[in-house]
Amino acid sequence: MLFAVGGGGDPERHRPLLDHFTAGGHRVIAPSFPRLHPQQATWDDYLARPLGLVKALRDVAPDAEVAVIGHSIGAWAALCLAGATPWSKEGDPLEVPRDSRVRRLVLYTPPASWFAGPGALDEVKTPMLAYVGELDTFVPAAEVEVLRTAPAEVDLRVVPKAGHFGFVHVPPPGMDDDPEFDRDGFLAQMVDETYEFVTSR
């Protein structure tokens, strides 16, 4: 299992999820990245994410089956590896690395507007389970609907009362949940659903 962390760059914020896969006997690869600040980030900063994921897989066997799980910009990078083509704000397709070993995708609140261009998801044939928070102000739930245009099995779930960081076990300071959102209950459910999806055939 390859875990693609979000903009904060620290996979330790997702430790219970990673430990669940390790306990199940799976090899877990979860590289850290420098913090990404969207307001100041360049294309090279974004490209470093999928490039870093490919580098993290360099010691994995060529015939291995890889599941990629990602949050936010990590989910974006996971889609790139699986064949998606992001488009620039100027309307141009962007070159990104791919990895043919990707067999499953689990995407937590993926910024899918990058993939609204013509044919952006045509090469994504990997089954995917995608979550987005009903109250996410960074990635609106409607934005993620574009994933349904991929020629793949897509299970898209909108999580009631969840925000952008409802999928993170240790959210950034000051990111408070809606009072009606049961964070602990949802995260336990999310981990179980993610594991079942990744390990099912």
C-alpha cells in the first residue's frame, strides 16, 4: 500500500490507517513531503508529489500490485499515477508520471477540478473508492463528480457533516469539526471500508 499524504506532508497524521494495513500483513510505503502552500506553490511543487511517489516505489517488484491511498493533493497525485492527466488553468494538459502497477485507488477529498479537461480521466481504469466531505470548503462535493467520467468502477461517497480534514486522524490545529460530525466513529468506519476495498478481489 502506497500512502500519498496531503498538503501538510506528514503521513504520521494518518498513523491508525497505516498501522491497520501493516497489522494485516501488507507492506506500507508512506513518504513524507515538504509542506505545500497552495497560494505560493509552483507547478514544480505539485509535480514533486507524483514524482516522489514513483521514487518511493523504486524497490517494489515490477509485477507487484499497488494500492494507492491519498488525501487531498495526495489523492490528486494518486490519480496521476493511475493514468489521469491534469489540466492547467490555462487549458493545457500537463505531463505527469504514471505507474502501471496501480491496481486500486482510495481517494479522500481529491481536488478533482484538475481533471475536468477533455479526456483527462480516459486512461484511469483502476477501481476507485472516493470520499468527499459534505462541508468541505477546499474541495466541494460537486467537484468530485467528474471522477464518474473515468472508464472505471467508481464508488463515490459524500460524508455528511465532514469537512476537508475529517479524513485525517490528527487534523491541523484550529480545524474544528461540525458539532454533528462524529470524527472517531467515522474514521473507524473509513479505515475498515478502505481496507476492505483495497483487499477485495
